[in-house]
Amino acid sequence: MEYGLFDWLLVILIGLLTLLIDQLEPYHKPLSELQLADPNINLSFEPSIVPNSVLVFVAIALPAILIAALFPFRRRQAGATVEVRLAMLAFCMCILLNLLATAFGKKYVGRPRPNFVRSVGMTDSSSPEPQLQLVRSGRLSSVALCAHCGALL
């Protein structure tokens, strides 16, 4: 049996579980009038300051490159290959467990985004009753068309 095979299978299983949880329908929390009037969810939409590609590179690619780059310096020592393999395994496990916890938290514990009220097209002057009912029931949080970007929320 290959060394660490079950460990890598566990990493793949956690990755698949993370993808599965990310695809599930989130819990829809009913919102009251008081919650809809909360200024913390009525902020304007701002584009991201740092692109996602830079975040992925800094958080995943750069540490993996550094772990792999240290291998030639430790190659002469006994057990260096196993050490690098275990370091990559631990790194992948940490990243996937973090993604799993984040996906689970966003789906089942999360709160409305800071620009929620504006992104569903509701303002103080215009709040049509059918749309308001969908927002109150929590159903508009994932099926509404974003007023600013045209994407599904």
C-alpha cells in the first residue's frame, strides 16, 4: 500500500464534500421590517479591492511553491521526501477544511450581505409589496436578480 494513500483519499473526500455543500440551497432566514431597516445591510455595492486571482495565488499557490522549493535543499537528508509529502498533505488538508467550514457557515449560519437591500432593488421610496414579501420570507436572498450587476444572488 502506498504511503499516505488513505490520507490523500481523505483530502479528496473532504474536497468533494466541500463542493457538495457549496452546491446546496442555503437556509432562508425570514427578515422582519426591523432587520430590513438595518443600515448594516443597506450599504452601497463596492467592487472588490483585491482580485480573487491574487487571493488564490497568495493563499494557495505561493505556500505550495515554497514547500516544493524547500525540497531541493533538504533532499540530502534522510526522510526529506516523506517530509515534503506530509507538508503538502497537511497544507491541502488545512485549505480544504477551511473551505468546508466557510461553505458550511455561509450556507447555514450566514447573515445577509452588507449590500443586500440595495442589491435586490429595494430602496426606501420603492418597495413593491410582492418583492417585499419575498424578502421578508427569506426567499429573495438566493433567487433575486441583483439590481447592480444582473447576477443571481
